[in-house]
Amino acid sequence: MDLNIQRFLNDKLYDKRKIGALDLERTIRELIAAKDYAKIEAILDQLCNDYAYAVHQPHARNGGLIGLAAAAIALGPELPKYLEVIVPPVLACFTDQDARVRYYACEAMYNIAKVAKGEILVYFNYIFDALCKLGADSELSVKNGAELLDRLVKDIVSESAATYVSVLEQPQEFDGDDKNANDEQLDLPTAFSLKRFIPLLRERIFALNPFSRTFLVGWITLLDSIPDLELVTYLPEFLGGLLRFLSDSNRDVHVATQACLDKFLAEIKRIAQVKKGITESKRSRDAARQSRKDSIGSGGGRSLEDGDEVDSITANEEDDDVSSEDDWVPGQDVQINYKAILEILTATLDSPLESLRWIVEFLDICPEEVLPFTPKILAHLLPAMASGVESIRQAAARVNNSLMDYVVSLSDEADLVSAPPAPSEQLNGNASNRASLSSSRDLDLRSPTPAQGRQNERAPTPAVASQATPQAIPQADLDYVAAVNSLTLLFLNDHEATRVAALTWLIMLHRKAPRKVLAFNDGTFPALLKTLSDPAEAVVTKDLQLLSQISRNSEDDYFSNFMVNLLQLFSTDRKLLETRGNLIIRQLCTSLSAERIYRTLADCIEKEEDVEFASIMVQNLNNNLITAPELAELRKRLRNLETKDGQTFFVALFRSWCYNAVATFSLCLLAQAYEQAYNLLQIFAELEMTVNMLIQIDKLVQLLESPVFTYLRLQLLEPEKYPHLYKCLYGLLMLLPQSSAFAALKNRLNSVSSIGYLHIAPRPTATTPSASTFDRPNRLKGRDDSIIRWNELLEKFRSVQERARRLQRGDEDDASSALSDLKIGGGETAMDAKGTGREGTGGRAPPVPAKDLPAAAPPAKTRTLGRPFGRLGGAVAGRGKRAQQ
């Protein structure tokens, strides 16, 4: 360069550097006119090496930048050949420590790009990377300069990115009339390439600075708006970063990102609709062509002219098809990687709103692609249904409903998922039901081959025309094991709505594929049993519904194991038995056969070693048997002891009910076996009348006043027919202390006392035996086919109660030995560990000789078990001052 130009470019004043740049521009123009390209290259090398790359001379760098810009302006059309020399030093100045150098670099690149236009796209990646950093620059002037350069580059990209080919890539000698040359030009690479740009975008998409994020979103939106680029094809490369932008605290970033994602989703839906329309159009054309051929072929014999006419028609149709296929529709050849997008969406469900919105749209666009991701989606979706944000809850509910509807629409293992069978069918026809169930599943599992599916779609027969739907096409199968594991883990979720939703999904999946979901006693079964202890009643109800469904579709061994495990759970978790025992039993009886449940539980309880737990369990089962509306049919069956089914059921219950004396007595009343009930009362005299037993008797008296025992109260009007009924009720009256229950039963008996006293024992006649033959037990004794052995049942009751007494006495002996040093005066009440009043050390009132009894002891001072009893319906009276009184 001329020495004057060098001196001006090195000056610290901008105006003098500008004068030098203008002189340099004039010089280069003269050299171009003289075609002295060697001198031009020498000047450019001097500007780069001596000025632009002079790191420690900021004024020289500034002069070099303005000089390179002036040279680019002067070169004009010749600039593309020299861009590889001019652009790199300007890019290097973007990272200079001096803010003025960075600003002048933006200015220089602006002037260079303005002249180069499409040619600058060859260096797009480098300029984009520099602008991404400069957009977050701390110096305002640098940011403004970068913004101006960014606008210019965006304009160039919008105009030229899709089609511009660098002049350096074009052939030097080219004849415009040569078609082969035109074809070669069409195959030349464009200056801008998405394939080269996407790796850089993937790297920068994780920027944290809000200005950089805004810059990135702006460029993504611009590139997506260029139709020929099809940026949506590369969406999985940067979708994860865009979704993270939504959580940015900067409002502008959030709004811009949301708008960008909306455009991508709308574009994906449009492309899917275009492809679907093309597929349906092609299918309809194929069907129409086939129908015309069939109609022509069914016309019988044809002449030669007719054959020529048919051939011409076929040729015309083929030409029409070719022409229609040549009609290009925007978006028809765009490939969307749904699988990669869904992997990103399922990985970002922790901030779920936008991901859920995309998933619900994908369920409409491509549900078969969503199906394999169901386990992952459920693991995040169901907790979102209990979110504290209303919009997230609503979005999660929409996705849940859409996904469940699609899974339900898939082909089942068995089409029959109906209401539970009748009790008789469950008891007597389980084998046949399972056989028919398995056969129907085998039929449903036979999926048509792809060829058969296409044939059925084109020409469905009348019998299956309604089934020729997209659901009939073989689809991707759901990973049931992974889905069940994901849902089982959600049992530990803190939110009730999530746990209920997880159980609802398990119920649906088991209904669709019983053999794939919880088919064996795997790790899910203990989790379901543990869920019975859930504090939410809705969760327990769903859990019982699922357990009942599993038991209904499983073998008898599975059902028996379920009942055994349920009893073990009640045994270890007494609080569950106390708070939810009735709910669990009633819910199971609603879903399954009540008789089957009671028979199985009775068999299990009869083998129970824990006498105390067996007594409590029998008491709960008996209370439900008497009061539950769900067990009304079971009570009717018990009252019908004339049939063998009723007899076997009564015997099964009686043998296990023996653990609880009052429950056994009430069972006999329920079965109208009054003579057996009276015989049990005789054994009661030999038992220890504990407080718990008296409380149970008190409750039984109250139940006698309920609608369940209406028939019993009416039978009091027929003392000749039911003599032992009077004895039973008067026996209860004799067992009760003076209490409200005593008064209620006494009033009931007094209302029919005249009838009862006249006919308490029927008088023997010549034709009537001395023993009563009116009670049901006596009639059963007279039947040869009766399977009830009443004496054996009494002995069973006696032995079980004796065993319980020995076990209780052993515990009492241990307690008494531990309290041997405690001296209590005669007649005073001692409190055991449970707070129960006992006289002496044996826990029972000592026998009192008859001669020592008062003639008429006042009711208020009557003592039983060492303490007076007030109202026994709730807590037993006798604590504190009341006991002393």
C-alpha cells in the first residue's frame, strides 16, 4: 500500500483511518481496471498480517478492519474469490478484548456482507457463532453493532439460503442451452447447509444467557419459515433446549419460545394431514380402479374392439395416476422423526405443560408411535395429575384420557370383559368359564398379516366390514411389564389422585390382557395387599376392585392364596382390620362371590393358630354377615337349611365361627337353628363370661331389633312352632346384666309373654312326641339326606372354646405370677394390664353360695365380674367414680 495510506490506517483517529480507507478503495478499483490481481492480493495480505492480526496494536487492528471493508467494497463482483482472505481476520477480531475492535469488526463484516450477499453464506456458521456470543456482550455499542449485522444476515438467509450456489462452485465455462449443464447446476451444493449448521445449533442451544436464547429462538423461527429448508426434519436436535427455554425467568424468552414451538407443532400437524390425505386418496383410487376392472370383467365375453377400449381406459387411468402423483404438495416428502421427538418429550416431563400438550397432539397424529413410550409417560403423567397448577392438571388429564382411550381401542387378549358372573356360576362353573375365556383370548390374539390387513381394508366382507378400521391393522404392542412396574411404583406417591389413577390403569390393563398383567404371584401382588392400608378410601376401593378382578380371572389356588394373605395382613395390622376391615370385606363381596369368600375365609380361620385373632376376625365377618346389604342373598341362603348347599355352607361357617361364642350363637339364630342355639347357651354356662363376650351379647340384642331379624320377632308369635326361640332369648336375658340391652330384650319378651308362658313347652299328646319337631334342626334330624351332625358341631364348639380357655388361662397365670406381690383386699376390684376389672386372681367372680344371695338385690348394685355394668352398647361402665359407686 502507499505509505500515506498506511499512515492513515494506523492513526488513532477514526476520521483519518476513514480517509485512508477511501484512498485504498480508489487504489483497488484502479488495480481491478488494470487487472493487476497480484497487487491486489499483496495489499490484502498486508492488511491481514500487518494490521488485522496485530493483536497488541488496537489502532492498527481498527485500520485493518476498515481497510478490509473498503477493499471488499472496491472488489465488488470480484469479491467471492477473495472472501477466504478477507473474512477470517474479521472473524478473529470479534473476540478481541477491546470493545472498540469488536464494534469495528461488526461494522466491517456488515459492509463485507452487504457486498457479498449470498456468498457470505459460505461462512454462515462462523458468523452465527460470533453473533451468538456478541448478542450477550457487556458493551452496549457492540450489542447494537451485532444486532445490525444480525438483521442483514437474516435478510440474506431469507432470500438466498434455500437456493443460492456459490459462484466458486459453478462451472467456469457454461453454455446456457446445454441441458446437461443445467442438470449439473441443479445438483450443486448450496452455500448454506442445514446439515452443517445443525451441529452448531445443537451445541449453542444450551446457552443460559437470555440474550443468547432470544437470538437462538429468533434464528430458529426464521429458518423454519423458509419452506424449502424443512428445519422441522431436524427438530429432535434442538427441541430439548427449546423446552428448557420455557422455564427462563425472562418473559421475552418464554413468549418467543412458546410461539416458536407452536409453529413447529402446527407444521407437524399439517404435514401429517397432508400425508394422510395422500394415502387416503391413493387408496380410494386403487379401490375405484379395482371396482371398474371387476365390473368390466364380469360383463362376460367381449369383442376385440371392447378389449381395445378396456386397454385404452386402463392406460388413461394410469396416466391420470401418474399425473396426480406428479402433483407435488408441500410437506408430502418431509420425514418427521416422531420417535426421537417423543424421547425428548418424555425426558422433559418434569416440567410437563408443553410436553403434555405435544403428547396429546401426537396421540391424535401418530398414536402408534406414542404407544411404546407409555410406561415412561405414565411415570410422569400421573403425578402431574395432582399438580398444584391448574393448567398442568388439566393437560395431564387430557393426555391421560387420550392415552387410555387409545390403549383401550387396541385389540384385547379377550373381548369379553363383563360384569362378574353369578355366584352359582363362580362356584360351579369356574373351569368352563376359564376354558371359554382362554379360547376367546386365543382367537383375539391371532392378528392378521400385513397382506391380509391390506386386503381386508380394500375389500372387507359384510361380516367384518365394521372391523376394517385403523384399529384392526397390526400395531406396536404395549410393554405391559414396564407399564405395570411404572404404575406399581406410583403406589408410593404422596397424592391420592395419582394412586387412584395408577390403580385405574392397572384395572384397565388387566382387563385387556389378564395373562400379561399380574398373571402370577409376582412382586406386584404384595404391593397391592399393602395398598389396602392406604389412608384414602378411594385408593382402597380401587385396590380391592383390582384384586377382585385378578381373583375372578385366576385359578382357585390364586384366590385361596389371596384370602390367606389377606388374613395375614389383618393379623399383623390390627389397625387396618379395625378401620378398614368392614370396607374390604364388603367390597370384595360386591365384586366376587360372597359365598366363595366366606367359605374360603372360614376354612382359613379354622386352621388359625392365633385364637384371639380368629375370634376377632369371626366377629367382624359375623357382623358383616348380619348387617351388610351386600350379603342379603347370603343370609337368605343360610335360612334355607333344607338344601344341601345351605347345609354345607352352614357347617363350614359354624366350624370356624366356634372361635367366637356369641358369633356362633348369632349364626344359629340367623339360620333359624334355634334348638342348636339353645344347646350353645347351655355350654355358655361352662364358659368364662368375659367383658368382651357381654359386650357382644349386648350388640346382638340391639341387632335383634334391626330389620334383619324381623322374621325372628314375628316367630315369637308362634311359640308352639318355635319353642326353643323363647328359650334362646330368655337365656340371653339371663346372661345380661341389668343394662339398657337387658331392658330392651325384656320389653320385647314381655310384649308376647302371655303367649310365651302358655306355650313355652308343648304338651305331649298321643300323636306328638315329647321332643319338639317344629324347629328346623328337628326337621333336619328327621331327613335322611341331612349332612349336619349337630352333636359333632356342639363338640367342636366345646373343644374350641376349651382350647381358647386354656390358652387364656396360661396367659393369666403368667400375669398373676408377675403380680404375685400385689396384695388387694377381699372384694376389691383389681385392674389387669388391659384395664379390665377382675375379682381375686382368677379373673372370674368367685362362686357365691345360694344362701348368701340377697333376697332381692337392687339392679343398680348387681355385680357381674366384679363390677357393675351400665349401658354395654359402647364403652363398659365402671371406670373412676362410677366403679366406686
